[in-house]
Amino acid sequence: MAYAVSLEHVRSRKGSFQVSDEKTNACSATLDMVCPPISNSAAARITGNPDAESVIRQSDFYMICARAEAKFSDLTVDDEAGRLHFSLEVPGVGKDAGWIDIGELPEIKNSDFDSDVRLAYGADHVLVSLHVPGGEDRPIAGFAPDDVLFWRGRKSPLVGGLDRHLDLATYDLLYVGIAKVGDSYDRLFAKGHYARMQILANEPQRHPGARVSDETFLFLFKVEPLFVRTFGPESKFEDGDLDFSYDGKRLVADAEKAFVHLLRPKYNSTLYANYPRGKDGLYASGLTAYTYSISEGIALLTKFGRIKGGRERELTLSNEADFIMVKGDDVTFHISGVDFAAD
């Protein structure tokens, strides 16, 4: 999907696109997750599930990451406020307190019938069900610890507290990949994936006694472009100036190269040393400049660097997010709060 944007928002990114008297053609692309992170152990359970498959097929850009397994503890129900309070801990990182506002779930918020809400929870899950008198419990929502971090990172009213959520949602980035044909379900779920198997075979435990499959996560993204075109007083309109169509696979291919070139993940064997030059990217597309950022409240880490994301609920662009910028042959990395204001 292509978007238009006001120039005021573009100006707010210090060091980003600059409005000039000349005609410019720029693109700011965000990586938006189609669902919360999926642990490798959970991926094995959902493969073949048609509902999960339909969501995953929205993605054709993916990352494989690792982090010690998060756990819930200290779970208590506040009946008056309609909240489930908890602590969430990532071994070796820290612990923080938060809550799930059960009344914000759409099935409850928009419900027009009487039913009891029932909660079942433990160290690795929260299950919310509705019970209608004379009927059976109907599950309406489930949360793993990383689901809660995902919604907190999106500033959803469903989850509160967790002031340290970005620390807890920092993952080691191990591999970046794309589906050149088809989608992420085809690449990661429908058949074996070489890098994924290598990671499971070779990665050490992040926490003693843990299973590597519980500490390995699949991040499934779609790449959403926002095009910005400006015209100076002497600019002449041409036939293509109002054409915002684009080649989605070419955009995805370029995004993969940008992230691999910057962060050099451990299991990517091709590091695209000549980026941004290439035959299947955006180098020769006619864009004046283009940027990439992650529109989620997560941070990704390799020994070559760290990139953090951010968003404003439904608005995927945020000054809280770092971004990669390409202008001609120049590739630069801009850090929120250092190179430009984070608010």
C-alpha cells in the first residue's frame, strides 16, 4: 500500500528528507509486523493452521532473532478495574510490571450480551475466554509474554505499564530473508529453511536449561512505502509525477540488502558490500532518496550495531525509530535521540 504524507511530518525528521526548490521524489518505507513474534517451537504447532497461514502470507520479509525466553509471574486479577496484573521477566535483562486491560479486547468492548469472562494463566500464557450460561467457554484471546511486549510497543490501550518494554523486547538479529517469489509462509513454514535449521543446530542457550527453539523467534514483516514528492516553483509536471505505483518485490529486495548491509547478521552469508548498487533494488528507480525503519517497539542487535523501532499506534512512522537512509551511493544510519529529536 502506498501512502501520501504532509511535508510537516517529513521536516520533523532531522537529517531526513529536505524540502528544496527542485523536484524531489523520495520514499520512506516501514517494516510492519503482520503478527507478534512467533517462537520456533510455536511455529511448529501452527504450521498447517489455515487462520495462522492467512496472516503469515501477508508477509514476504522476515527476520530470525533470539533472546532468552520471557516469563510471566505475580499474576493477579483486579476485578474492579478489569485488569490482569503481572510481572514479566527476561533472564539476564530484567523484570518489569504491567497489566492487560481485559475490557479493551474487541470481543468484550463491543459485546452486547451477558457473559462471564474467565482467565487462565501461567508463566508462559494468558488465555481469555467467554462463558455463556448453559454453554461452553469460548476462547477469545491468548497472550504469550512476547505478545504483550508487541502490543505495548505499539502503544495499544490493551497493555499498560512495562516502562522497560524496549529493553525486554531487544533481540539478537541472526538472519534477514525475503520471499522473492511467494511469501514468508512458503519460505519458513511450508518447507525447510536452511538458515533456520542452522540456527537451531548451532545457537547456544541464552539461559541455562532453556530450549533453543523457545529462544528463537520469527519476525514476519510487510514493507509499506510512503512516497513524498515535492515540486519547486520552476518544476515541470511530467506524466509519471502522480503515479505512485511501485514494484513490491523490488522494494522488499532492497530493504533486505539495506538491513543486511548495515547489521551483517551472523547467518547471512551474502552481505551486499556494494549496496545500494544492484540490479534488483531501488538504486536505478529514479528516487532522490529512500529510508527504512522498523515500525514496532523492538530493538535488534548484532555485533555490528543496534537498530530500534517505534510507532504512534496506528501511525507507523515515528521519530522514536532509527532509520537507514540512501541518497545516491551514500548509505547513512540515523539514531533517534542522537541524530534527531525523538519526540
